[in-house]
Amino acid sequence: MSSTKQIRFFNRLSGQLEDEQIYGEAFLRWAYFNPVGKIMTRLLIKNPFMSSFYGWWMDRSWSKKRITSFIDQYKVDTEEFLELPESYPHFNAFFYRLLKPECRPIDNLDFSVVFPADGRHLALENVQTPQKIYAKGQELNIEQLMGGMPSVQSVEGGSVLISRLCPVDYHRFHAPFSGTAMAPLLVGNSLFSVNPMALSQNLDYLVNNRRWIIPFKLKGGQLAVVVVIGATFVGSAEFTYNPGFVRKGEELGYFRFGGSCIITVLPHGSVFFDPGLVGQSREGVESYDQMGRPFGAFT
């Protein structure tokens, strides 16, 4: 991806290809394509301190004045909000806002697997098969992604859904299936961007960034994993679930300010992905969809 190329995604709700409105686009292009920007990203921007400071700033009352302009610029649908926009005490409260439950219904078929978050998604039926992931020739290393977690072999050749959240999206994440969830395990400490402009330069940002591993034991005893990945200006994720049995669609937690990513890893052959989603992914095109809608079915 060149420094001038527009990011396009397929909107599964409208059935159309759309151009992405990129929050902080000029900064991202400088940070990941400009030689000086690349050096600064390596030395400073990836540092968790930068994201922690920015998160602190977004928790201050003076950040509230940014909410209205953000809603207007990115055409955020306020009808979905559980609370009125003017009720949020600061920008972060708006960022991890709750929605009216009826706006994100959970697919109720027992065999379905649902998107864990609103965002732009890529489906990899077999992560070990060479595919176009953000840039041709890059591969996702599951062992590194898991940070040496025990039993990683059971999902190493599995099926993967990469769900990329933008700052404009609903930023709470949910269980894509029912199962017994363990406590999140924190690994990694860098905070690179997960925008395709950055990932086209180096997919390994996903396996180096600060991330939380949530192992799930499925109904049949198989292991599945949800990986919660932070990014530039997202220094933290808050978890709202209790370890134990978690029902499909139940909230797992939320991100504070910034773009971020959820990776769902399932045992090989356990899930049949939606063919349309797979088709777009093979072309290297992300598909936008909302939390709670099905992306596949258990076989």
C-alpha cells in the first residue's frame, strides 16, 4: 500500500465498496511512510507512555468539547446511543459508550459464530495458507501472537477472524461464541497503529503490540482464543466479564481511545465461514459488519 492510496472496504450492510474516513490520516501517513516519521515511531510513538498520556488527556473534562465535532465529521449515529451525547463527562466516556441493546441484536442460532465487535474484518480459513493479509506475502504467526501460551498447538493451524476497530466505531467487544472463558493474560508492550497503512508495512505489529489472550473452552472441549490488541493511543482495555461460562454476545470489555483490534482464533475445520466474507478477504479487502451478526457456523 502506497502512502497515497485510499483504504477501501466492503460494507456488508449496504453491499457497497466504501472509502474509509481515517482519523488522524496525515499523522499516520507521516509516521509509517516518512523516513523521519518511521524513526520517531520506533523511538517514541510506539512507547506505552505516549498512549497513557493521551488516554489521560481524553479522560479530562476539557476533552468533552471534541465530542460534537467528532460526531459531525464522522457522521456517528447518535440514535444508537444509550445516553445523550451531551451527558458524557469527557471524550473517553463517549468513546466507549454503551448502545441501546436493540441496536446490536445477537444472532440466536445455536451453531452460529458472531462478530465480536463492530469493525472491518478479514477471514482466514487456514492461517497457514499463504493469503493477502494487508500486503502480499505477509503471514500471521499464531505462536508469536499467543505469546507462548500453553496448548497453542491446538489452534496453530486454525481459522482466524481479524476484526479491526476504527476510532469511529462502537468500542466494546463481545464473545463470538459461548464457552468457558479464562482470565485475560497480558503479553507484549509496544503500541503501533493497527491501521492498514501501518500493517501493510509490517504485519508483525499485531504480534508485538500489547495484547490480552483470552482462552475459551468450547462445548466439545476444543480450545478457541480471543486476542484483544491495543494500538497507538490505546494503552488499555478494561474487562467486564467474569472468568467462567460466557454466553455468545456477552460483553467481554471495552477499549479506551484509539483504533484497536480483536483476533478470534478457532480450531482448524471447526467453523464454516460466510463465503462472501471469505471471498472479499482473499482479495485483501476488509468487510465492515457489526457486533452480534453471524460470520460463520460451527461444523
